Amino acid sequence: MTLDTFFQDSHIFHRSLAHKPLNVVSGSGLTLTLDSGKQLIDATGGPAVACLGHGRADVADAVSHQIKQLAYLFSAGGYSNDATEELASIVLKNNPGGLSKAIFVNSGSEATDTSIKLVTQYWQEKGEYQRRNFIARKQSYHGNTIGALCVSGHDSRRNMYKDWISNNVTFVDPCYAYRCKHNGETDEKYVARLRQQLEDEFQRLGPDTVAAFYAETIVGSTLGCLPAVKGYFKAVRAVCDKYGALLVLDEIMCGMGKTGTMHAWEQEDIRGPDIETVGKALGGGFVPLSGVLVHQKIFDVIANGSKGLAHGHTFQAHPAACAGALAVQKIIARDNILENVRRMGALLEKLLKEHIAPLPYVGNVRGRGLFWGVEFMKDKESKTPFPPKDSFGHKVREAGLDLGVNVLEPMGASGALSVETVIVCPPYIVTEKELVKIINLLKQAIEKVSAGYRD
């Protein structure tokens, strides 16, 4: 395929060189406007980022005010500022699950790297130097830096960098009931099987050598908004507690209100993780920001030991980024926006199950709140997936763009199971009228692609 001359002329090294990108000139609410004048309804807010939609003057004003007052501060220089302190206080109000401290960085990948270093420092300062092994899950994704890829079970993204990938991370199965439950197996027996697999891995490695277990509370881009079955995280928490390992929950994509509660783990009947990573909806995309939320017990060990983090970044706790996120979080609280997430989430579930699930090539619809995935199957009865070369999810996304709706497509081959999905995760401000339009256009897009597969 000939390279579009746009890429030769542009000074940006674009992430994909397959097709000339659409040029977006403005955004307002859920609407993106292209330079051609065409408008798209943004049913994802990017990769689940723009939780308040686009074009928020109130957030822009908050960022502008902070830049005029204090644009930058070096957090390692012995300084702090009000925006950073207040944001942490709001995010950690009432110390959810014992989480009491925040480290603010720039991206989800940085948050994962920070959490890995924090886990390592914690065990070093406790004198348990043998705890160097990490356990994560297959077909997971925790970020694209080398450190984050080390704990990510995303095969294709790891493969090119295999010479750099650490050898102290092993992987267990995800909780993927739709594809991985045995015939006749109950949810309870499935959870018990996964728990035993995790226990067996602890035993194989040596229980006192495991530093942490990493998992996405709801798996995002690799498996398409996949919640765990009831009781799974309770079992995981119990195994970590039994052997003294830390539980790190990645809510970079699924957290900060997307499921109807500020933290997705609040719906899992556990006391909480030891470390939680957040991002995307933390700041709504207005300025890059992510965070690592830390349990008091981890802080106490470091506070009573070295008295400092063995990690940091030049732009850590950036005042303008924190001011933007602070404005976002205040708006969510002031306008009771999580109630809209719950109400519109229930409607989105209803619309998906009534209009999308019955389509011939739709195998499964799953999610929570305003975070939903649609998985496609070549044969839904036998659960035979489409060959990866068909790129069915990508084709649906492209058909959607032609029709005027933006949904998320799969992010490459993540593992042994071929998973073709699209994700619908609209901004928290979405209305009933907009949801109906999104599902109507998505249905048309799926039907358009499906027409090429019918005999």
C-alpha cells in the first residue's frame, strides 16, 4: 500500500501510517467537528478519557488561572502547592479502603511504572529482599513503557521488546467467563479454579518471594470491558493476604466514576487494594494526568524508613494538570454526575442487550456503568471467533466513522484468545437522546460489516 503523502509532509511521526488521520478542528460535548465540516458523536471520549466531554470552558478557566498564578513547580525541590494538595484530598476523601496518599504523574504507563517501583521500595524497606516476583494476568494491559509492559500480558506489544522484558513476572489466566468457563461450570467453581491457579503460582514461585499481584478491576482495551464474575476479587484479595503480597488494581481506564462508583473495586465486596492506579478520567483529558493511590501501611513503612520516594519525574504533580483535574472532580461532585453515570449506564445496558446482542455476529455484551464492550463471533453458538486477519472490530469502527459515530476498536493480538470487540464508553454527561443515537449508528455499522459475511 502506498504511503499517503500527508505523512511525508507532516513533521509528526504519527502512531499509524495506514491511513491519513481525520483532522479534528473542535469539540463540544460529545461532538467532534472535522475540517470537512462533518461531525462525529464521540461515544468513547478517546480511550475512556474525556469524561466531561469536550470544550469545557469552566475547566479551561481553572487551568488558565493556575498557569497565570503558578504554571510549574518542581516537586522534588521541597515545594508543594494548593491545587495538588486539594486534588489529593478530594480523590482520597474518607481514605477509601485505607488509601490515603497520592502520587500524581502524567500518563497511565507512568503510573504503572511508579507503582512497580513503589512495591519494590516497600519490600526493600521492610527488609524482605526476597520479594522480587510479580504475578499478573494474561491478555492484560497496564501501559506501554518498558516497565509497564513487563507486568502486561499483551503478547504483541511485548514481543518486539522481549530483550528488555524482565524475567520476574509470571502470568495467570484472566477471569473471562464468556470464553474460559468449562461447560456446566458454575461461577463459584470457576472462581475456585482461578483461585487455586493463583495459589499454585504463589507456591511455585515461593509464597514469600511474591511482591504483588496486578490486575485491572475491569479489563479494558484488550478484552473489551470485561468485569470479573462475582467473588473473584474477594478470592484474589484473600490469596494476597494469605501470603502477604500486595494487591495492585489498575483502574486507569475503568476507574474514577466510569462504573457508577468512584472506584470500580467498591463494587467487588473487598476492602480495597494496597495500591490503585488511576488516570484518563482523573483529569478528563484537559491536561495529561494520572495517579497512584497508596495505602497508609505502605506510606508508614517509607515514612518510618528512608523518608522519601526512590522515584520521581520532572513534571510530577504539575500544578496546571492538577488544577484541571481538580476542576473536573469538583464538577463531578457538584453536579452529582455519578448519578447520571448510573442512570445512563442502566439505559446503555438495556439498549445494547435489546438492539446489539441479538445481531448474528455479536457473541457477548458486557460491562458496567458507562463502560461496555461488544464481542464479535463468527459463530456465536459455538463461540468460534473471527480470524485475526479479518479485523472485524476495526471494520466496525471504520463503518461507524463513516456513519458519524466513534467507538473504540481492539488494540492488536493480546494473547492466545483472539478477541474482536468494540467499546462504548461515552462521557459521563451523555443524554438519553445521545445514547439512542449511538446505539442506532453502532447497529448500522455492525450490520454493514456483517453483510460481507452472509452467504
